Amino acid sequence: MNTPNIAKEDILNAFNYRHATKEFDASKTLTDEQINFILKTANLSPSSFGFEPWHFIVVQDKELRELLKPVAWGAPVKLDTASHFILGLAMKAPMVKHNAPYIEHMMKEVKQMPEDVVEMYSKFYREFQERDFTLDSDKKLFDWSSKQTYIALGNMMTAAALTGIDSCPIEGFHIEDTEALLRDKFGVDTDKYGISFMAAFGYRKADPEFPKSRRPLEDIVTWK
């Protein structure tokens, strides 16, 4: 496998270019190749223990987008104008608990681990949940899963920016109402999956009104 050779300046330019796009140019649409590239970066993203506790719904149906508006106060303009709108789901306790069938499936079928490795890995994962991170409630397990989805979200937005595509991460939604909608209209088993984030992709209608502002690097980094 060839070592990536991307100029650091190009990467920083992409980070400076990226901003939370409030309104997209509705006349411009991403190609299938472009959105699949973005989704592939989510697919290739790292996750704790490599268990990929996520699922992504690409909402292109206009009626479903309309249904999302009342439960997602931060999304209506994006739902109207974004080329592609993604719901990031995180797995709940029945899927990610150390003895869950999905975890066994990941180890045996996806990662194709030998039995002795499965046994060792299962022991580490159980101790991680019960001792290291004390993931002793359904809420803690879901919060842990949601952390993983944000790695994928960050990678999708970075990949988009590197290829001149705009994005906006969205947390402006009512969780319970959104999950009820997911259950009733999207066919999601909300005992197994919960909403973690929403994200819009497309092309900006206008440049940001204000320049990007960040705290100085020395304020956020400590060297010891």
C-alpha cells in the first residue's frame, strides 16, 4: 500500500475552507461518486475495539426531509437546500454490550478472528466495559457508541472539505421526538439504534459572513 503524500498546506487549507454551512446552493448536487467517497471515509474510520457501532441513513426523500423539520430545529434550511442529508445513528446497549451477538459477529465473521483470539478479545472488551470505563448502564453504553460516530463524522467533513464540498454538523434536534420518527417513518429499531448526529453536505450558497476564529494553539495545548 502506497504511503499517502498530501501536502500539509493543502490539508490546512481544507480545514480553513471548511465551515458549518448554514445554507446550501440548492441548484448544485453531489454526484453518486462524491457522496459514496464521503461515506467510504466513514466506513474506514476507526472505532473503539474496531466494532463500528454506527449506521448512516442518507435522507434524499423530500417527504421524509419534511417530516424531520419539526423535530430538528437546527436543520430546516439545510433540509431544503443540502444536496445530501445524513442521519448518524449509534448502537444502543443490546448491540454493544460485551456479550451481545453483534460483538461476536464482528469478531468472528467480519474480523475473522481465530477462536483463541476471540476469547482473549472478549475478555479485554468485558474488562474495558466493566472496569476501565465503567459502562454499567444503557445510557453510558449509548454515549460511548455516540463518541465513535463523531470520529466518522469528523472524517466525512474533512474528506468533503479536501474535495471542495461543504458540510454542516447538526445537533439541533429533539432526541425523543427524532427517535419516534425514526421508528415510525424510517423503519429503525430504536431499541438497537439511537440518533447521534445529523449532517448536511453540498455546496455553500455564499461565503461565511465572518472569518474563522479559534483560540491560539498555545491556549489549548500543554507540553510536559
